[in-house]
Amino acid sequence: MSELIVALDVQTRQEAVEKVKLIGDPVDFYKIGLELFTAEGPDVVKAVKDLGKKVFLDLKFHDIPNTVAKAVKSGGRLGVDLMTIHAVGGKAMIRAAHEAAAEYGAAAPKILAVTVLTSLDQSDLADIGILGRTPADQVLAMAKFATGNGADGLVCSAFDVGSLSPQLPLGTLFVTPGVRPAGAAVGDQKRIATPATAVRGGATHLVVGRPIMAAPDPAAAARAIRAEMAAV
Ligand code: C5P
């Protein structure tokens, strides 16, 4: 059964707590990203955990192995459930993140790798020295590299799960943003999948932001998405 994660894209701890309470039971997993974490720090993670919710801390670590390992340990102490790193940080960094998380045993945060930012196209890759590979080739290469070195899963498009999963270890997590229920505003997303399409494609976790956060009745919007996921 795929899980629904709501992107808590707000600016303050107070707004975050209000939204989590307003949405209530239909959602038990929230993503806290750079904007909210930089504004409010670990207190906002604690506040969401105190409401009984799981937290995906999406800070996309990319640093030397020792620093990333310590940051992952800090996340583990906060009790976060999912964290992100950049696969391009290299083998030792990915392994260090994995080992730091493993110290938390059954409560270990799962480490997700970002392969290629969806904002980058082929010419952007060339600019940073990645030549002769399409973004899709690079996504696959980095996905194999990251999962081969201890990453538990990937953040990727719902449309890429089908081609990636047969080439990756069984049990790899696929966390997919860019999800829109039929009829919802697309916003700035480019390749959108409906919740049903994402689940059918093999996504283990769907990240949904504005279609729930900006809905007139966020709890009802979340319930509708869960129903669509469950019907697959
Ligand atoms: O509001 P929306 O559903 O578009 O929010 C999607 C969330 O997923 C945002 O927090 C966004 O930053 C994140 N995300 C994304 N695309 C990626 C990686 C992360 O939309 N490739």
C-alpha cells in the first residue's frame, strides 16, 4: 500500500501546526523542506512529531561524508522517518549516511537519494561536466549507484518508476512528487501523474502539496486522494 505524504510548504511553525491539525486523520506523513526548516529549525520537526505524524525531512544533504553522517544522526535524534541526500555526493557520503541512519536500528530514518534535479536538462548537465548522457541515462546510473551504496530509495517522477524498478534492488522506495488529482491546478509542475497512475506505476510514497494544502477543505482533499490510491 503506497503512502501519502503532504508537503508542508508553509513559512512558520504556527502555520505548519495549524495545517496538520486541520487536515487531521487522513494524513499521517508530512514533508518538511528547506524553506520551513531554515525558518523554524528542529522545533517544527518536533511539533509535527508531537502531533503523532511521520516526518520526511527533505534537506538534500551534499557534503563531506563525516558532515552528512552527523546531520543524518541529528535527523535520527529528531525521529524523522525519511531524509534526502544528493547521490552525486559520492560513494563514501552515501555509505556514511546509510551507516549513521542504521545506528537507530528499527527506528532508522530511511535515506532517499536525489539523482538529477528535475530542474536540470541536458545542457545543464553538460555545464557541470556530465557529457554524453541524457538526463534519463544519468537518473538510471545515479539510481543504481545510490541504491548500490546503501540508499533505501529515490525521489523521482512517477513516470520513471516503471523503468527504474526492475533495475534496482527489491524493496527500493520510490517517492514521487508531481502528483495531481484529475482536475487539480497543475501549478509549476511539468510532468504530472494522478494518484492512481502513480500508485499503479509502483510509487511507494506520493508527495502532494498544493492540491491538499491550498484546497478549501484540505482534509476532504486528502481523503479523496487516499480513496483514489486505495481503489487501485
Ligand atoms: O505543491 P506540489 O504538490 O507541487 O508540491 C510538491 C512538493 O514536492 C514540493 O515540496 C516540491 O518542492 C517537491 N518536489 C517536487 N519535484 C521534485 C522534487 C521535490 O515537486 N523533483
